[in-house]
Amino acid sequence: MLDHARDKAPFADRTRLWPLGARARRARRFAGLGLGAVLALAALAAGAPAALAATLSFKAEMTGGGEAPPNNTTGKASLTATLNTDNKTLSWTVSYSGLTGAPIGAHFHGPVSYIGLTSEDNAPIQVGTPGSLASPFKGTATLEDAQIKDLKDGRWYFNVHTPNFPAGEVRGPVVRQ
């Protein structure tokens, strides 16, 4: 019987100690995960400015009805644009068809009092489009913080000017996609 008790005693001790040993192993495993998680977060934080940078997309569909005052042109134009919030660069492409003549100017205007709708407001030029205006034309510009806010808030429009419509043949609000 003594032998039997002695055989049970180590087993009994192991059953009591085994959960403690398992807990200790789990604690070490979680501690390792915690250190790994801390290191991963530190790596993410080091690249945080790049991770927080965003590219926002915008568009505008332009017609003569969007001009202020509206006109009866059958011309149409379409703008797609992206804003890189990290370096504040706005890039765009404009395509058009059916205009009464070759464009003599094309611009982003703002801010206007409306948000995202056609308005009777006319606003100052915010960004011009130098260079060739043959369809499709492209451009880039660096914006200031106030311009970025107005653009993001939907307070800009784009229009294309022609000799027959020097104030603008087609126009449309620049809206965020």
C-alpha cells in the first residue's frame, strides 16, 4: 500500500502542478504575442503619415444647363480628378464633345454657396488649366488648405469657355465620388 500511495503522490502533485505549468506556458505565449503586437504597432506608427494619406476622387458632368445663366449648347464635358491629401496635389482629366468651338479656357471655380448642386453663383477661378485644351486634357496643381476644404465640401465647379460662350459653355459641380 505504501508503494501505491507513493505512486499516486507524484501523479497527484503533477495534476495539481500541471495546470499551473500550462498557465505559465500560456502566459509566456501571450507575453510573446504582446511584444509582437507592440512591435507591429510601432512599425505601423513609424509609417503612419503614409498610411494616413488618402487619395480622394472627384467628378463633374458639365452641360450648358449648368452654366449661370444656362445656355442651349449641345456640348458636354466630363471631369475626373484625384486629390492626394499627403502632398495636396490635385490631378485631373477633362474630356469634351460637341462644343461650339475650341476651348479658350477651362477652370475650377469656387467657393460657391451651394454644396454639390448647380448654382446661379459665379465664383472666382481657383485653379486654371494651362497648356493645350484639346480633348482630353490633363493638369495638376498644388492646393492650399482652404481650397482643399472647399473642394471636399463640394463648393467648387468646373467650366469650359469657348469663343461663342466666353463666360462658359459647359459647367458642372465638382463632387466627391
